[in-house]
Amino acid sequence: MSSFRKRALDEFSSHKAERFYFENQPVSHYFGQKVFDLEKMRRFLSSEAFDAVQLAINEGVKIDRKVANQIASGMKAWAIGIGATHYTHWFHPLTDATAEKHEAFVDPDKNGGVFENFKGDALVQQEPDASSFPNGGLRNTFEARGYTAWDPTSPAFIIDNTLCIPSVFVAYTGESLDMKTPHLKSLQQLDKAAVEMAKLFNPKTTRVNVMLGIEQEYFVVDEALFRARPDLMLCNRTLIGHTAAKDQQLEDHYFGAIPSRVMAFMKDFETEAFKLGVVLKTRHNEVAPNQFEYAPYFAEANLSVDHNLMIMILMRKIAKKHKLKVIFHEKPFAGVNGSGKHCNWSIVTNNGVNLLSPGKTPRNNVQFLSFFISVIRAVYEHHHLLMTSAASLSNSYRLGGGEAPPSVMSVFIGTTLTEVLNSIENMVISNDSEENRALKLDIVNKIPEILPDNTDRNRTSPFAFTGNRFEFRAVGSSVNVASSMFILNAAVAQQFTRFTKLAEVAIEQGLSKDEALLKVIRQYIKESKKILFEGNGYGQEWHKEAEARGLKGISDLPEAFKSFLDSKTKKLMNETEVLCEREIEARYEVLNETFIKKLQIEARVIGDLTINHIIPTAIKFQNSLIENVLGIKELFGEDEYKKMSEKQLITIKKLSRYIESLREDSHSIIQARKEANLIDSYAIRAESYSKNVLPYISKIRATADKLEMLVDDELWPLPKYRELLFWR
């Protein structure tokens, strides 16, 4: 037996034994094994160091460098004790991926050996050479210096024997170059604004946390089939491919029995997720063939984002062991449902009160309605910016496709809450008599108990209230959700602050607290009711109605990106201090740059597939038909030839038309790319790509898919949808 084969068998046996061990252990026995959580901090840190971390997490107090040495020492002892050999600052650049630069724990000693070392300075800050990350003009390429700094609010964890330290990533000038920094700032601002507003109801409120549950959809494909598709390998989506005779139309895959091969993969990644302290609650088949979903338990929003990115890394790694490939692209297959991340967003006080849970008493209902309508007001105020934050190139193939939320924002709240808001909007506000005042407050007393099942779910709504939380359904499956969450948090914080000021002014003018709150609630209802929609978001009628309401949808991405430069956006970011003006402009630049590069790759790949795969195959098949027709003529004579070859001649002519069409369009898309690439401005180049390159991709696909249905199956060079979606 070769050494390679023996090593492979040993690795397989070890993996199988490990899986058997964990499958036969309660999750509670190994949960959090690979995360430096509070329990491990108590064991490995001094009381001084532990208290410093707690203050940093709970109150944002900066950790002293001397104490950082103690924390680093304890963290190193724990990590090395379970096999870690390296450490890295784990950060979120502007790529929707994560980044890491590994450093060994060892330093050389005087005797030619090594010793394990990890100091506080290395824990708190690193300086990666990160000049190649997107920065939107914040730095020149020659300015390589950027800093990663430890985020103590998200615990360190171990993957592949490397201690990963969650970190922010900033430029030498202090401007953010990542997704985490503005997300953390937005959470701080929302906490501050929500606490001030919550004190109108409970003066003991000292903190408000954003809670987030991220439902993750994804596809699973056999690895060999994946590697046989250049478009899947390079673009994570099929640029050509005719729909299969059967796909999702029978609805037999949704919530069906999970295939055994996929189940084995799920068990492995769930085990690793549990070791990392992630509480996974749900797994199931999704609507499309070989589409699945997992959902974790709610966690604090910063931690939830980190968990989601961690699990995406795990899933990709573990899928390889099962000869599978996980696809997070929003629309890998045409004609079937795409994938998203459903972001379930709520806000909870330090007293454990969910501010979006109605409660059972009128006073709690007023509190709920105040926060509830403020969120709706925030979504209305920045509806186009919020939708733009979710509208990447890959997600644009999914949004508005009759399977996912439309590309125009609306909020669904259900019949019960709609009636409540209507009753408040239509009530008469008057201070003339006690009778009128009693009548007004009686409306509050009549508000019914609003339980989670008081409102149905509307799958067509981008932003739906689901009982005690809002669900932002438009976010794409491949992205770092912080890119949308920091905008939502900032917008909500802005409206909380405004609500509090308006209520305080009304109280100063002589209204009771309840009257003041109801007055502001009523004002917010009137200002934001255009965003409320209870119907079918897939229908064309809604798009017409949305336009009449003044709701701006997204039809062209480079145009939509300009919402980041709106005065309204700049005011929002300035008021909340989430992004400075340079950072806003940099985000805009990065959006255009990313759009161009991804579309450029797709255009190159579809050109390669067309010229080097599809056209030669079509010609080969056409030649075989021509030979067959000539053989018929030679064998049977002219008269029989005309009868027998009529349909084949029609097919040959079709093939000629399709081949010529592909040649022309392939040449045209190359020319369109060349012309666009001469444009210096990213914004103008993105517009050129959108108008002149993107249309050819769908046109080429349509022609190639027609050829797929004509060409001999044995000759077709790529795995077809029936194989990609039904491989198990």
C-alpha cells in the first residue's frame, strides 16, 4: 500500500472515529470546547484580568496594556492546551469574506530552541500588510499600513489549530476598512438612543442590546460535478444551463427527508459549530432541489454576525471531507429559488424586556408601539438605502424573481397591528375635556394582546414583523450581514432619538406622558404609513402602487449605489457617527468596484464557455448531422433524400443561426468590456458595465440554453441541471 493511500485511510478512519464519538455524546458535554468564553476566562485569567474583560464587554471600558499581557498569557495557555500552534487577528474586510494572517506562538530562545510566547501587544493590535483589500480610495496601494485591533465583545475561538481573535480593521488614519467597525458603532449608537427612549417607560433601563438570528440558506453540490463547471468554480453560479424537466414544481423537496450524504455533512458541521459555542436550532430542506437551511438561536448582533461567518468557513471546509461543495451564491441555478439570509432583528433591555414584544398591559403596549412604529419610521425614511445595502450583483439575480422579496422596500405587520395603527391614526387629539382625554386613552386599553401568531408571515415582504421581531428577508446568502445591519441600526437609532425629543417637547407643552407618547406615535404612523403593505409583493400591481407612493425601487445597481451619497444618508451617518464622509464615499467606490470586477469575471467566463466549449460542441454535432444527411442522399437518392432529411435540415439551419448568434454576441461582449475598461471613474465604468455588458450575459445564455436542447446529450460538455440538482 502506498504511503499516500495509507495516510488517506488513516485520516478517514480518524475522522470516522471522531464523528462516532461526538454523535454519541450529548451536545452539552462538548459545547463551547473551542471558544474562550466566560467559563474559561474565569479558569485561565486573574480576577483583575477577568474584571477588565467584563468591563470592556459590558461598559466599553478600554483595557490597559498591562492587563492585556495577563489576558494574552491566559488565552495562550488555554489555546495551546487544546492544540493551537498559531494565532491570528480575524477581521472582516470590505469583501464579504473574512481575513486572517497567522503567526506562530513560538519565538527563538538563546540556546537555538523555541519557547511559546504571546504578549498583550500582539493580542490587542496587529499590523497586517493589507494594502490589497478594497478601500475605496482611503489609501494608496503603496500605503500598506493598516491595523487590526481586538474586539473583546466577541470571544476568541479556535479553527484548525489557530486561535482566531475577532478584530476590527482600520487605516493608519483611523478610518474603517471593514464591516465590523461601523457595525459596532451602530450598535453603540442604537444602545444609547434606545436607553434614552426606554427611560420614558422604565428609568432603571441602562442598556439595550440588538439581538439577531440569521437564517442561512445554501445549496450543496457534488464536488466532482462542481469542478466540471467552470462557471460554478469561478462565479459560484451557472452562467448557462437549461432548466431540468423536474425541479421544484412538485414542492416535494421542501421540508422533505434530508438525504443521508447531506445529513452526514450537516452533523459534522453542527458538531464543530457547537464546539465553537454556536447554538444551532434548525436544519431542513429548502424549496429548491439540494437547497438547505440552518438557523441558530438568537444572539447579540455582533456575536451573531461573527458566528455566521465562522459557520460559513466551517461548512466549506467540512464539505470537502464529504466530497461536496457548499454554494452560498444567491442564485446559482436559474429557474429555481435562490438563497438569502433572513435577519431576525429585535431589541432587548438589560432587564430582559424585548421592546418589540407587545406584552399584556396597556402601558406595555404603548411602550411596544413607540418602539415598533419608530423602527417602521426608520425603514421608511431610508427605504432605498436599506434595499441598496442588500442589492449586490449576485443578489440582484434573486431579488424580485417571484421567489424572493421584490427590489422595492415595504413593511408587513399583519391585520391586527394594521387595525391598531389605523385606530390610533384616526383618533381625535384634544385637551378640551376630561371626557375626550378618557376616550383617547381608552383606545390604548382596547389594544388586544398581540401574540406571535396574531400576524401571519408574508414571504413576499422584504421587511416583515413576525410577532416580537422584524425579519429583513432581502439580505443575500453570500454576504456579511453587517453591511445591511449597520445601516438599519443607525436608521433606527436616529428615529429613537427623534421620538424621545418629540415626546419630551410634548410633555413640556403640558401633555401627560401617555398623551405625549400617543401624539408622537400618531405622527410617526402618518409619516411612515406609505411603507406599510399587506399584499403580494411579487405582483406587478405592487410595483406600480409603490411608485405612486413615492417608494423608490432598484432596477439598476450603479444608479442605486448613489443612495450612499445622498444628503439624507450623509446626515444619518454624521448624526450617528457611524461613518464619516470619507468613509461613505469609500463605501460607494467599493460597491462600484466590486460590481465591475464580479461582472467582468462573469463576462470572461461566459465568453470562455461559449467560444471554447459551446460553439465547438455545436459545430461537432452539426457536422455529424451534415454527414448523416449526405449519407442519406448518397444511399437513397434525391427523392427519398428530400423526404427523409427535411427535419434534419431545419435543425442544421437552427444550429447555424445559434452558432452565429453566439459568435456575434461573444465578440460584442468583449468589445463592450474593452470600452468600459478604458473609463477611469469606477462609478461611470460600473454604469457602462451595467448598460452595455450585463445584457449580453442573459442574451448569450438564452442562445446557449437553446443549443443545449438540440445538441446530442453525449456531446454536451457540461453537467446539466438534472445532474447538478439531482446527484444524490
